[in-house]
Amino acid sequence: MNSRRKDNQQIMTGSIKTNHKTWKTIIVFLGILTLLSSICYYAILKLNPTSIYIGALMLSPAIASLITLKLMNRSISSLPWRLKSLKYLRYSYLLPACYITISYILIWVFGFGNFGNKNTIAAWSDELGMTGFNTPMVASVMILLLAIVGVVKNIGATLGEEIGWRGFFVFELRKLLSFEGTSIISGLIWSIWHWPIIWLIYNGSGLLFFHMAAFTLMIMAISVIMTYYTFKSNSLWPAALFHSVHNIFIQKIFTPITATNEISSFWLDEYGLMIPVITSLFAIVFWRKANKENL
């Protein structure tokens, strides 16, 4: 009896020490990330919101995770670099393409915006050297290139975030929390990390808090999906691809090709309401899948 009690005490002591070390690791990561991000946000908000500063911001989670690993005497190779199955890359491409397409079809059907922005088509024609070609041809070529070349090219940027968020942070949180808790907490912190950008875009519009809330809902929803695929694949690559597809399809394809009207700002883009609503429905499915699979 005494031997069993002693074993239980040793297990509890070991668990407390492990939890303490994990919390310390998380706090160090968030502290370094806050410092690095603050420098980048100062440059973005006070100097000039140029792409080079935004690129540095997107690298901050990766740099913070690598520094944290070094301080905790852990190897960089401990991050989930490998990918055992390509099916998770397929899912991570198709899923964001699917929910974004559904969102914008609904936007067009309900008249929150209209398909076919003439200014975008004209700009695409010039960029492709296809002046004089008909609109369907120009749109088809550009969308195809963005969906392939644009996504691959953009992975370099999204990887900077995903090494930190999905490659490191969610695995640390999972040592302490359930799948649900990990998804919600990581999603909330990830969204808060973006808030200064939303402030830059919408401050003074009278809709700052609306757009901030819509974006936060979307981020927390896709956090559930991305965390699911990260744990299922035990790899950071599906999240990097997912993130890239999400950015390209919204920022470079569907939002630019949509002609806006007076109510469009409430519904379009990452800061409108349609994508958060649709992604939340998808997130419920993955929440239940994770529960069923004891993820």
C-alpha cells in the first residue's frame, strides 16, 4: 500500500514538473513573440505598411519558436517537419478553396457584391500581357496561375507563421489542454496578434469592432480545422498550405474579382461576415470529428 502511494506521488510530482516546464515554455514563446511583433508593428503603423515589414511580422512566430527551443535546450528537429501522407495536403488545399468559394457564391447570389470587377479584369489583362483578350479567358488564366503558382509562392510567407503557431504552439498547448481548448486558445491568441492590422485598416470607419469581431470568429473557426489536420498529420505542412490557399483565394482571387456596393463591407473578405459564418459551420464538423476520434 505504501509503495503504491509512493509511486502515485512520484507520478504526480513528475506531472507537476512537466506542466510547469510547459507553461514556462509557452510564456517564453509568447514573450519573445510579443517583443518581435511589437517591433514589426511599430514599423508598420508608424513608418510605412510596406510588404517587407509585414513579411517580417509573419516570420515572427517562427523566429520566436526557434529562439524558445534554443533557450529550452530543445532541438529544432523536434518540430514536426515530416509529412507521412500527402492526403492531408490535398485536404488542406481543397477545404479552404471550398469554404471560400461557397462564401463568395452566396455573396453574389444575395447581392452583397457582384461577380466581375472590371477594374480587376483590366489590371489582370495588363499584368498577363493579355490586353484585348476576352474577360473569361483573362480571368481563367489568372485564377489558374494564382491557384497554383500564387499558392506555392505564398507558402514561404505562411510558413513563417505556421512554424510558430501550428508547428510549435499548438503542440505545447496540447500537453496541458484538450483538443477543443488548444484550438480555442491558440485561435484567440492568433487573432489578437492580427488586431493591430485591423486597426490600421478600419480605424475611423465606425466599424472597427465589427470587423475585428468578424475576423476573430473566422480565425477561431479555421483554428479548429487547422489544429485538426496538424494533429492528424503530425506535421506543420498541411497548416502552411491551408494558410496559403486561404490567403490567396480571398486576397488575390475572390475579393478582387467581386464588384462591391454599399453593403459589401459587411460581408466581403476576411473582415466581413460571410466567411466567418461558413467557416464556423465547417469548424463544427471538425470539432465533432475530433471528439469522435478522441484527438
